[in-house]
Amino acid sequence: MDMHATAIPAGNDGGPDVAGPEVDEGMQQCLQLLVDAGLRPTRQRLALGRLLFLRGHRHVTAEILYEEAMAANNYLSLATVYNTLNQFTEAGLLRRIAADGIKSFFDTDTSVHPHFYLEGEDMLVDVADGLTFNRMPEALPGHEIARLDVIVHLRRAAVERAPHRNPARRNPSR
């Protein structure tokens, strides 16, 4: 079946979560992206899709996207944001990166590429071009490599300080 995105008319035929008549170029791009991925273009998916996919390449957490949605007057629950991010990931629109074992980032660039994780700053950044792998490891018998994630953890370097001097002990001979 060939599906093409079209503006969804207002009304009660699609329920309260289906997109309304305000379809601009950005909304149309999101609409087509969702339809091409096999997802129904609900208001929630379109609102979050606009924030994710129309702002260039991004790394976001559910909490960051939730705050952006609230600031844009898209009142959604954090659970809805998590569910939508997971649906986008399952549809191949996002890539989940578990940088620190606790927090997941969602990357709009789904290609295989390495990242820096800035510890203490909770930020994920793409490694500049140039990192190459000469050889992939062999998969265990009966398994295949599903994907490769390379995350280099960085922390701010300690600033070298001059030894602390006590001004009261400047001239002990006095």
C-alpha cells in the first residue's frame, strides 16, 4: 500500500490526538517522515517530531525534549515523551545512546558514528571525522553484530594550581 502524507482534516473522526488543520511546510515534512516510517501522525508525534527533526542533528534526552515541548506550549506528560521517543527509535527515526548507564540520549543521526560523553555536563557530542576501525571483532558463535556504539567519556581536566601559601607565614624570622 502506497501511503502519502496529507493534511489531516479537523474534526472528531480521528480522535483528540490526531493532527489538526494547521499544516505548514515543517509540519508537512514531519507528517511525511512519520508516514514513511509507518507511524500514525498524532498531535503528540508531530509536535515532538518538529522539535526533533526540524532543528538539525541533535542529541536529546526525554527530559530535555519534555522541557522544549512545554516551552513551545505542547503540554505532554513526560511518559508520553518517553513513549514517543521509543516509538521513533523502533521505527528507525532515532538512535538510542546509553552514555552513562542511567540516562539515554536520542540521536537524530541514525548512522554509525562515535560520540564523546562529557561527564559532569550531561552532554553527548559527535566525534569529528577521522576515527576509523581497522577490524571488527568476530561475533560469538550463533550471534551477529547488531550495531557498534563507541562512546568516549571525557571529564574536565584538573586545573593545575600554584601551591597555597599562608600570608601569615611569609617571613617567619620576624
